Amino acid sequence: MWKPQTKDAVLREIKIREWRKRIGKALVSALGRLFLTTAKSLTAVWLWTREQSAKVAHDIELNRLVSQKHDKLLHLGETVYAMYRAGEISWQTVEALCREIEGIDRQLDAARTLPLQVLPFEPKGEQALPESASASQ
């Protein structure tokens, strides 16, 4: 069953086992630190991506409002010029267009002062668009 061994052979075997145990603990510790560092890095990248997505969405909304304002100003100019050429300037029509443009200006100011809104992650289905975004499409 057991071979008779010398005292030196037994001590050498004990040292080898202790060395293997230390190496195993060091390896497990290194793998744990690697996993933790990787998890922290992935979390940081995910949070950064979410913030950048919110910034892009905010910029898109601002650009949509600026474009809408530009279109209304163009329509106002065309309307006033057409009325001038026809000789029948109606200030009620011009005033209504100016009020629409003023409303867009207020929306722009509110959107510029509004902090970024990072939406929560919704894994099932599509995220619902805000009413203002769906109305412009």
C-alpha cells in the first residue's frame, strides 16, 4: 500500500503540496481581481454610453425645434410678402404666425435649460417616444 519513504522525501512532498496550495490561492486571487476590474470597466463604459445617448437625444430634440422655428419663420415671411404684393395685409394672420413662433421659442428655451434625461433601460419591446417627438414625424 504505502511505500516506505525517507524523511527527506516526505518533507519534499509536503513542500510541493504547500507550494501548489500557495500558487492556487494566488491564481484564484488574481482571477478575482481581474473579474472585478473587468466588471467595473464594463459598468463605466455602459454608464458613459447611456449619458452620451441622452446627450444625442437632447441635441436631436433641440435641432428639431430649431428646424420647426425656421420653417415657421419662412412661412411667416412668405405669407407677409404675398399679402403685401396683393395689397391686403391682415395682421390677424401675421399675429397668429408670430404666436406660433413665440411658442416654439419658449419650447426651445425650456429644452435648453432642461437637464439631460437618461431614460431607464427597458429590455422588452420598444421604448415609447415622447409625444413631442412622435408628433413631428
